[in-house]
Amino acid sequence: MAERADSVLAQSRPGPYIIAMASQHSHSHEEHSGEDLVAAAQSSLTQSGEQWTTMRESVFAELARHDRPVSAYDIADNLSAARGKRVAPNSIYRILDLFVANNLALRVESANAYLANSHPGCQHDCIFLVCDECGGADHIDDEAVSKTVRTLAASRQFKAERPVLEIRGLCRMCA
């Protein structure tokens, strides 16, 4: 199975939609891609006390090969075709929820789709620029915006657990 994940990732090309980082973060992290991204995700997940199973590796490799947000149904269809047997979307959703909870993936709420986090385990609030034409989504890390959103929530006695901000419109290529 690891060979399958390696071959899938070797065919993938990191696109601008996996995660485009702004320079406004105050800590350092390493951007990962290809086999290194899968290894970083595995390391991050196991360090958090979770198991890295063959199915989780397959789901992460499939997610990471896409250059724009992908749905659980698309992942299930692609894995089903590759395995020659049906993979249930509800199983994929459970794994994706685990990945989001452990910062291996980001969820584009309005599209019910997911992106691989190119720096697994590094937590950032989700700020997305979502293109209504091509479906792409740029993830932006901006601690000033994140701090403002969390401060606004706190001023109303609301504890922000997972802030998500999505700005819908047209990307540079589609505008």
C-alpha cells in the first residue's frame, strides 16, 4: 500500500490550492509535498496518539494528490476504483474528520470539501479565498485576522473553537 501511495503522490503536482501561505505568521514551519507530506502526516498523527492505518494512508495520499478542494465522495470513488471494491463515503468522512481534528487536513465548509495541510500538525485558523468559477481555494495564514476574529468572539463571551472565514469570488485566473 505504501508503494501505491508513493506512486499516486509521484504523479501529483503541488498546486497553488493546496495551501498558499501568507507571510503574517509568527512561527516557522516546513511546507511538505509528495512522499514527505505523507510521512509528516503519519508522524503528526501517531505523535497525537492515533494509529496510521493503511486506509488512513490511502485517504491522505488521495487527498494530497489534488490541487483543489476534494469531496469525501470523490475520494471514495477514486479509492474504490483503485482498490477494485467499494469504499463507503461515510468511512472517508470519519477519516477526514480525524484529519481535520489533528490538523492534517482543512475543510472548506461552503464546498463540503477538503485540502491537505502542507504542514501537518501546525494549527491555523481557516481563512479561505474560494473561487466560484474553478472551485479552487487558497488558504491564507494571517495571525492579525485570526486574532481579530477570536477577539470579536471573546468580546461576546463566545469561545471560538475552530474559526473558519471563507471569501467567495473569482481567483486571479478566472477574473
